[in-house]
Amino acid sequence: MSNEDQDDNEVNEDGPGINGDTASWLYVLGGIPMMIIFFVVLFGLVGSCDSQNMMFHG
């Protein structure tokens, strides 16, 4: 086995590392809080409609 083949078969024991691109940071800093706010508002509206016994005919 040559040295090149041996280098290709080595495993990175440190893991994949951190992906520091802009889209990743925007998702973490903006997307996750927005999803939390969305679900809080959604379940708040559902709870308020349920407490008023509103029924939507479909």
C-alpha cells in the first residue's frame, strides 16, 4: 500500500469541526428564536380560541 492510499484511509479523530458560514449563524441566531416565537403565538391563539369555545366549520 502506498503512502497516498494510507492517507486516504485515515480517520479524522477530531470530528467534523465547526461550520462558521453566515447562513449557519443566521439560522441559529435568527431562525430558532423565530420558530419559538411562532409556536408560542400559535399555541396562544389556539388556547384563546379554545377558551372561548369557538368552532370553525370546515
